[in-house]
Amino acid sequence: MATRQVKVVEAFFEITRAAEARALLKLDLDKPHDLEQALFAGGWTVHRGRDGTIDDIDFTAPVFGPDFNAFLSQLGPFVSANSFIVLEDEEALQCRWDFDGSQCTFLDFGLARNAG
């Protein structure tokens, strides 16, 4: 199957500096030394605001796969409430992650079902 072009079409994603170390421990990864590296290894690029807080996210992985849900779900308790990410492919199929400050909820609008 051909690689699907997937992009973030809308997002508000925030993790404070205070929550980053706890989030990295939750991911339980050996190599990354900071959360930004861990997210990049997981297929995401983050952007930081002037205060150093992660305040935006982009999808940079070459392929969308089922492991993205598990990865972002682990971050649920550390991502600021009201954060969300919406991905869309070239056929306008979408999926969405919503964060409430304690957990992450995944909603599939066809993208995950048709991936890979």
C-alpha cells in the first residue's frame, strides 16, 4: 500500500516544563534525554513558546500507524486540559486526540481504520 500523506490540520497541544520530566518517565524510553527527542522519535515535532513550554505539535513521521494512539495516550496525564490534535489524510479522513488534563481520548473518523 502507498504511503498516506497525513498532516495536522488543527491542534492546540501544550505540555508545561514542569510536566515534561514526568511525561518522559511515563514513556519509559531509554535513549531520549528529553521529551522533545522522545516525541520526535515517535513521529512528532514540537514547538516551544517564549517561556519554553511545548505549545504546538506537527506530524513528521513518514507513515501513520496504530501505535500513535498508544503513544499519545501515555502522555494524557501530562498534556494540558483542552489540548487536541486533528490529523487528516489526502482523502479527508481524520482522527483526533483530545486531552482533558488526566487522560487522552482517541476518536477515529476513518483515518486509522484505513491506515497501513
